[in-house]
Amino acid sequence: MSTAAHRRTTARLAAVSVLAMVTVAVVGCSDAVTGSARVDPSDVGAYRAAESSSAAASAEKERTDADYAVCSTSTTAAGQMLSAYNVFVTALNATQNYGALQGKDLVAVAALDRGVAEIRRALSPATSDAVRAAATTLADRSGALAGVVRAKGRGELNAASGGFLQARDGLLGTCRPFSAGAAAGSSGSATPTPSGAAPR
């Protein structure tokens, strides 16, 4: 074989080798681009359903936590307000004189005002309508009772304390599913002022 023929043969073999290497490289990379770019509609539906279910569960948990917080705060406040009020009204029944109460009326007013503030502060946008209504009613009735005591009223005490007890019982009924401690404020009752005995 002549030198020129030898060179041509060598060049052809080199070209074949390079082509083979390129082919192998392309084949080796082909696995990385397989598959379809289309999204399966069933996968999208499943994802949206899961996302919706998760959001609903999260909202329900937030509402339950909010209701529990309001119920826990409100039932505790109701017990404290009732206790302070009963100390006051027992002394009032005994003396029939606001001036002889040694500040027990002021203690009752302070407890009622504090309870109202705590109940209203516990409410949040996540609180359910039922719990919000029951807690707001208790706060309103407690505020009304505080107003009567603050004004040294006598004739209005029975109606105001009765409204407070009714609101407290309504709250306890509404909160029973949310708070194991709902019974904390259920014992005891406001002692009414005897009719015909007007405190001064």
C-alpha cells in the first residue's frame, strides 16, 4: 500500500471512530429527556382535593382552638365573678347598707369588670358564631350587673343577677363540647336581695 493510500485509510478510520463516539454520547444522554411534558388531569384533581382537605382541616383546628380558649377563659371568669358577687350580696343582705360593706361592693365591681375584659379579649376572628354569641352575652350581662352594683342599686339587683346567671348557664351549655373545665363556674348561684329590704 502506498503512503498516500495509507493516509487516506487512516483518516477514514479516525472519522469512523469519532462518529461512533458521538453516537455513543448521544445515546447515553437520551434517557434524561424521555417522558411527556403534559400534566395528567387526574393528578391535578387529586392534588387540588388534597390541598382543599388540608385547608379545611387547618381551619377547623383553628376554630376549635379558638373556641377552647374562649370557653376556658369565660368559664373561669364566670366562677370568679360569681364568687365576688356572692360575697358582696351576702354582706348586703346582712347589713342592708352599702356604706357598711367595707368595700365588698367595689371588689365585686372590680371582679365583674375584669371578667368582662378577659372574655372580650379572648375572642378572635376564628371564634365560632355560637361560642362568640354565648361569651358576648355573658360579658354584656356581667357588665350590666357591675353597673347596678356600682350605682348602689337595690331593686335592679335581682333582675341583673338573674340575667348574669342565665348567660353563664348558656355559656356552659355551649362550651361543654370544647372545654372539660366548663363545670368550674357552674356551682353556686347568685344570692338575690330579699324583697322589701332596701339597702342604703
